[in-house]
Amino acid sequence: MSGPVRLVDPCPSRWRSLFQQHADQLASALPSADIEHIGSTAIATIAAKDVVDIIVGVDVEAFASAVETTKRLGYRLDGRRDLHAWLCWPRVDDRRVIIHLVPAGGDEWVRRIRFRDVLRADRTLAAEYEAIKQRAADATDDWTEYTGMKRDFVQRVLTRTGMDR
């Protein structure tokens, strides 16, 4: 997605509410899935894009059907690679929620949860991440480039936690 990358001040209660609304809907349709709030909106102290990221972990055997079920709920398929699909709501050009559908307990699941948990526990590290995000947002209007500009920091945090893949 291209267009301005804008960060907003933390809105933890609104972000939690939006997460819960979507998590409840996903849990009803995918009752055996693990569902967690991830990304910057899951860290109550930092500015973030006003987009709630949700990770949904499913059994590998149920992955393809979970993607189809999630699409039937109104989420739009936005990208896919081996055993990782991301879907957005309400539209690709106006994302408010991004669902990351992955195998429960797999590497992608563990990396994203661990990164969130480290930043929740370490305000100094969270503030450093926020500053990197702001510099990246100021430097580009391309969301892919913005994500790439954060990659080294994310990798450094994950390496410190033993997740260095």
C-alpha cells in the first residue's frame, strides 16, 4: 500500500476495543484458533499506525480452510506466502485491521508474540522503536519501505530473545 504513513498518539482503549470486536468474530468462526493482539497498537505506550494487527494461529491442516472462512467474514486477502496469509478490513486501500493467519505455535507466531511482549515489558526499548517508526514514517510514503526501515531493529530485538531467524 502506498500513501502517507501516519502515526497517531496511543489510543489503547480504542485499539483494545477494536481488537476485541474482531477477535470475538474470528473466535466464533474459528473456534479452535489462538487469537492475539500484536503490532504497535498492542503496546499501549507508543504511537502507531491506526491499524490493529491480529495474529490468528490455526492447525496447519486447517490453514487453507481458515483463510476461506476469514474471507467469508468480510476480510480481504491482501497477501500470502507459504503458511502466512494476511487479510485486511474493511478494504485494502483503507486498512483498519490486519489479520495475520499463521500456524499456531509456529515460528511466525512465536516471533510476533515475543516481539510484542519484549516491547510491552521494556519501555525504553518501546520508545526506541517508536522513534525508529517515526523516522521511517517521515522518510517514506510507501508502507513496504516503511516496514523495511524497521527490520534491523526488529531483528536485533528477536536476536536478543533467541529468535534469530
